[in-house]
Amino acid sequence: MTDLPASSAGSANSAGEQADGASARPMQERLVWLADHFKREWQIYVMLAPMIIWFLLFLYKPMYGLQIAFKDYSIFRGIVESPWVGLEHFETLFNNSQFLRAVKNTVIISALSLIFGFPVPIFLALMFNEILHALYRRTCQTIVYLPHFISTVIIAGIVITAFSPSAGIVNTIIGWIGIEPVYFLIKPEWFRPIFIGSGIWQEAGFSSIIFLAAIAGVNPSLYESAVVDGASRWQMMWKITIPSIMPTIIIMLIIRIGNLMEVGFELIILLYQPATYQTADVINTFIYRQGLQSGQYDLAAAAGLFNAVVAFVLVMAANSVSKRVSRTSLW
Amino acid sequence: MSAVVLKDMYKRFGAVQVVHGINLEVAAHEFVVLVGPSGCGKSTTLRMIAGLEEISEGILTIDGQTMNRIAPKDRDCAMVFQNYALYPHLNVAENIAFGLRIRRVKKDVIARSITEVAAILGLTEYLERRPADLSGGQRQRVAMGRAIVRHPKVFLFDEPLSNLDAKLRAQMRAEIRRLHNRLGVTSIYVTHDQIEAMTLADRIVVMNDGRIEQIGTPMDLFMNPVSTFVAGFIGSPPMNQFRGTLANDAEGASVTIGGGRISLPDTVPRDPGRDVIIGIRPEYVSLAAGEDTSPVSIKLDLVEPLGSEALLHAAIGEDPFIIKAETLGGVCHLSGLTEVHVPAEMVKVFDAETGRVLNQGPKR
Amino acid sequence: MQNMNLYSRGDRLFVRVNMVLIGLFTLSTLYPFIYIAAVSFSSGFAARAGLVVLSPVEVTLAAYGRVLSEPQFWNSYGNTFIYTIGGTLTSLVIIIPGAYALSRPQLLGRRFWNLMVAFTMWFHAGMIPFWLNIRDLGLLDSYFGIIIAFACNAFNIILLRNFFESIPSSFEEAARMDGANEFQVLWKVFVPLSKPAIATITLFCVVSRWNGFFWAMVLLNDEGKIPLQVYLRQTIATLSDDEEFSSTLIDAPYSVETVTAAIIVCSIIPVLCFYPFAQKYFNKGILLGGVKE
């Protein structure tokens, strides 16, 4: 590095300026400028390269592979050589009752998780905020954050053990009040409550962090002036805290709606059984069964593409709505 | 020989030009201060000298060598940043040694340099501390230590005192000047504070809107501002300015302000009817009539005692007029004031249109 | 927070009720762990009969004996450590310089590269093309495959890039005037200044590696390479499906339930050890996650 280096981090414009300036100049000068640039800035490109190569190899190359959704894919011919079949797989899918059921279940499970799961962390955050005893508060927070760090398999193991018909604690307890043991995990009507409940158990505590952070950002003098005005804690919670964190609440809600197509399918794979498919099977579990278990890669890829496109549209919509709401983009 | 020469230097960010052709020669061992309001391009100029900004056009030489395309590390400049840029994860000694370590200077040389610099700056006791455990003034000293330790050809200071409180600022100001007297390293110092500029500089460069307004010694700028901008920027409080029209009569050139006739010095060109702005320093208004003074009636509004002096907030007609007067241990004698006297020699006259001075005084 | 002495009577009641409610929620979060621990230390008979509620019944270490005597348990435990440590280090080695490069204003095509990273948060090819790609790259059934295939994710990169961008430019400029090159600026200035952000993404990486199961299950057939989570899943599945096993267990000192519980406990212990260190970064990390383009 003997030439001029970084034209400073302070001027965010400079890169753009150089680019602009360069494009106006003749080709030769532009090339000289580029050679010069790479000569003095090669190090950042060396730093960037592994990451970009990784993205190309592991995330963008599969996007190229998505073409099998429109092909009659055979393992022997490979992705490129397999013949095109147009929208055949999508027609198959939309005439397939299992796939339609999976779409319906995805939306229902997501929506129910949202309705029941979304408010819990907000309440938790509001309640934690009212606890004055620091040690008590910290202890409780430590415990409620913990399930977030537990693997899906363990969650499933706990659920299976706890809801086991003979040995599980749930049946033991309902036995005390005289109810016959229920084999919860093969009852379609119990699948969603169990799935959503375990989701809340796992994530509600940890999700409250973001709302606690928002509450911590409220100007304390608002509370002080309210105290002087004679407001009760309850009134302050409703008149100060909740309105203050409303932007955060709305943004989180929009993000959740944007992620509607993302259902925690790993837990579903671990918990569902053929007996509960009718309420439990979602798009990703359908893809997993059709693609990785039955080898219908092209059909499953088409289902995945459908899922990804819908998800993309939802996320983009959510992002633009939240931009309008908060004037800060989510990403 | 000039240590640092800036020739027709321009800086553009995209379509926006922020420095419009700067010409400046800084002599070896000189202490030059760039001063001006925020956004005037003074920091950008300094950063171009440092090599942190590319020079869009023009030539920069240091010790006769063209520096335009030389990396900052090879320009042999050291810079003190506004926020000091002390590495919080390193202690004082490590912070001072950072540049030497990067340059793979031998360990024993580094150790010796640290000791030496610490002694100069009075940091010997704090070498093991982290920046977070230091006071503002100590941090400032560490930042200077990091610059001194490399024995650079040029020191660059980018508003180094603006994060300190007023008292500490005055103290550090004196220390910086003492350090310069001792080390004699060519220094270029950027500030928006004209008091800092006045107290530190051998020469001051007043910048406005990407251009150099005036270059001169502190007293030169104070006594002979070339424009209304400099007149309004240098001095505290700044020069009072009044619009008026030149007139010629038997007693010489004059301007009538608020109904009162103010005589102008002989050096003002005879050009009756010309619209001008006259400038009167608050310090050069007398309470008593003297030789060649013009009486002016004022409406006194407020007296601000400062100790040995007081600031009188008054008005001539509608125009505000600030006067600095001696208190003589009390301000009672000032409270009923209705008339002051303006010595003709001390009145500056500027063209109303261009703002340039019409009666250039002798260099000081 | 203020002192409770200054509270009105109504407020004190409110605060106390609130404390009780939080306590109840906390206990209900904690209870499944207590229950599983209690089951793991109980006899197979007690567990099968549903006698375990809060504390172990007929205390025995039989289930642990069975779990710990299984060579495959130790093997997959070791594999999990390999995947966690190897995977996390790989992630950091790729993400830290990459995020630094993305934060540099002089990087040509900076917007493009950033968009390229961010786009993967919004759109992904899906399970099947990803799997086929891994297969085509010859990374099925390989330690390296698992480690490299999940090395980056856009969220962590953007989190770190945002943190780098928030560092005042004078730190970099000072280092540059002192003669540091890009690698030195990154390693000697940015990395030490970004400890909270790096700790946060390390935490995210470690947790997702330790808990990762789906892709390990799908990409690894070789029993010798599976991580703990996959082993746990297989054990639960085989134990509960295996009628014969269950019926021969009537007299055994352990049961499906106690063995499952014992594996769960063994797998949670490292998380519990890591947890206190990680905890102090939660708040910072999540706040850093308030990402922007």
C-alpha cells in the first residue's frame, strides 16, 4: 500500500463519487482508476470473497436448482439435462388434497400461534417492568429465557414424555380429577394446542426482551411527572408504557405477519404422526415427506417454490408497511 | 522553506463542491489555525492534508514532496481527533505505542519513547490505565502523546478541545501552545472557536463556505478584518456592524447612523453616496469624548458585568450596539449612559455589496 | 426503580399481585425441567405408572447407567462438540471479515453485495434444492459438509455490519495514519471494539449448532457422524416404537421414559453451563438485532 488508501470511512459519498466521476471519464481512464483502486484496496476484497463465494455456493446455486420445479427431474440426468414440463408440478400440487391441506394447516397454525403467542411476551415485559426487587426479577428472567436455548428435539422429548398416555404427568394430573387417560399425541384435535402451547413455553420469555428494551427506552421523566400528578402504577402502565412501546409492538406484529409461512416445522416433524396429519401437516413437512422421504424432488421443489414466493411477497409487504409505520426499515 | 503547501486544492463529493480552491503555505515550525463556522470546509481541508480524503484537484506538498497520491501513513503526519479515538481496549501505554507497534519498531525503542512522551505530558502515573478511567484532560493528553511519539513532520489537530469543558479547554489550550513552543513541530489546527484560534496561532486562516477569507496573525485579523465576515467572526463579542451611506463634508468622510454623524478615518476613499457597512469594535468605544471622536446617542438596554469589564447591550436607532466598557469596580456609572464616543481611527468601513474592507490598515 | 415505600396502597397491592403472577409463570416454565429431571432419576416402574410429579420416586441411576454405557451416546456427544466448535469458528472466520468489508464505504458495489446478503433473508430456494446442492457438492455424510453448509446467515452478518458501521470513523482513521492496513484495522481495532456484537453472534452460532437437528438428520446417514440431537431423536423414536423393548422393560430398573429423560438431562447440562456466560449479552445482542438496511 504505497498509494492513496481508503478515501475515508467518514465520507459515505466518496465511493459513489468515484464511481460517478469514473463513468463520465473515458474508458481508459476508468480502467486505470479501477486498477489503481484494486491495487490499494485489494485487502477488503480478499475479506469479502469467502463470504460471497459461500453465498453463491450454498444459497444462490440452489436458487438456480429451483428450475427442477418446472422440470421432470431425474437424478441420472441432473438438473440441467432433465426435460422441461412447464407448470405440470404446480397443477399436480393444486389438485393434491394433501398439499392443499398442508397450505391450510400452515396458515391456521401460524395464525393461531400469532393470536395466542404474540400478546404473551408483551404482558411478560410489562409485568417484569413492574417488579422492583432486582434479584427476584433477574432470577425470573433467567428462567423464562432458558427454554429458548433448548433444542427442538428436547422440547419434543419433554412433550412426548409429559403427554405420554401411561406415564405422562398430564394424564397423571387429569387422573386426579377423574378423567380417563388421553393419548394426546394421536388425537388430531389436540395437536395444535400442544404445538402452540409448547411454542409459547419456549419463546414467550425470550421474546419479551425486545419489549423490555423498548420499555427501558421510555423517558423516565414521563413516569416522574405522572407520579407527581398522582397516577397509579396501573394507570402509568396503560397511559405511558403501552403507548410508548406501541411502535415496537406494531413492528413486531408486522414481522410476525410477514413470517406467516414460517412454521416451526422441525417440531412438527418430531411430534406428528400419520394419525395427526390432518391438523399437523404443513407445507414444509409435506415437502420433507414428498421430497426427502419419497424422492419426488421436482414436485417437492415446486411446493417449496410456492412457499418461498408467498413468503417473499409477505415479507416485502410487511417491510414496506413497517417502513410507512416507523419510517425505519426492518432490514 | 514552507513545510506544507496547498495549491488550488478542491474537494468535491459527487456533484457537491465543498472546498473551492485553497492556497496556503505553512512555514516550517509554524502553528497555523484554520477557523470558520461549521461546514466551511476546514475539516475537509485538514483531512485532505492527512490523506483521509482524496484531493479532487490541486496539489499538496509536504517538505517539497507531492503528497496527493501518498498513503496517510507515509505522509509523516500525526493527527489528534476530536473524539481522541483512543482505543478503549488498550491502556495508555499501549495506546501511545500503537503506531510504533504497527510499524514494528523495536520493543526497547518503544519503551523508551513511551517513557519520554509520558514525561513530557505528565502521564507517567497513568500508563497502566484504560482510557475509560481517565479524565477528559488526561485523555486529551494521551491523544497528543500518540501523535508526539512518532516524531512526525506535521501535527494535525481536528477540533481537539471541543469535547472539554470551558475551564479545561483554556488549560489544554495553553498546554498545546507550550508543547509547540517546546517541540517546534509544524502544526495545523482546525477549530470553530475563534478564541482558540487567537490564542494558539502564529497565523490564522479564516475560512468561509469552502474558501479562504483571510490569512493573518491574530492581531492582524482583529485589527484589520478584510471583510464583514471576518469582522463578525473574530473577536468576542464580534464587531458591531451598521449599514449606512458615505457622505463627504468639510470635516471629512462620515456616515450617519441613527441620526448621529460618525466621522471616518482619512483612509476611507472619498466616494459619497456609496452604500457601506461600518464596523465598530465593542472594545474601541469610549465613554468620554476625545480627539477626533464622534458622539453617538444610544438607548442602553442591559448591563452585563464581567468583572473588570462590562458588556453594555444598547441600540443606535433600531440597530443593536454592544459596547465593552471598564467597570472601575462598579457598574453604577454605566447604568444611566445615553451617549458614547466613537474614535474615527477605529472605525472599519466595508462595501455594503461585497463586504470587502475599504480602509485596509497596516499589517500587524 | 423507585422505592416501594413511596407507593400508594393500591400500587403496593398491584406490585405484589404482579410478583405472584410472574412467579407462577416462572414456575410453569421451570416445571417441565424439574419433571424431566425427576423422571430421569426415578425407577422405570414409577415412571411408567405416572407416579413422578415433582421429585424422583424410587431413586435410581439406572437410566443414566444405560445411557452412559451406550458408546453411540458418547460418540454423538463428541460429534456435537465438533460441529459446535468447528462450525462456530468457521462462521466467525467468514462473517467477521465479510461484515467488515460490507461496512467499508470504499467497497465497490457495496449496495449490491449488501443486497445480495440481505436478499437471502427474504427468499431462499427451499429444502429440496438446498439438499440436492449439498448432494451435488459431495458434502453428504461429511463433517465438513455440516460445518461449512451452515457457516453464514444474513442476520448475523447484517448485525455485525451494523455494529461496525456504528464505530466512529476516527478509530479507523487514527489506525490508518499510524500505518495499519485493512487486516490490522480489523483485527487490532474493530474486533476489540466489537466484543459485544461478536459475542452475540458467537452465542447465536453456538446455540444453533448445539441444537441443530433437522439438517444433521437429513444430511448424515453415517451413525458415526450424527450429533447428539439426532441420536436423541432416534433413541426416542426407537424406544417408543419398539414394543418388544417396552414389554421386556416391565422388570427393568429403567423405562423408555426414564432413559429419554436421562438423555435430555445429559444434553441440557452443557447448555446450562454455557448459559450464564451468554446471558449478559442477551439484551445487547437483541438490541443490536434491531437491523436496518
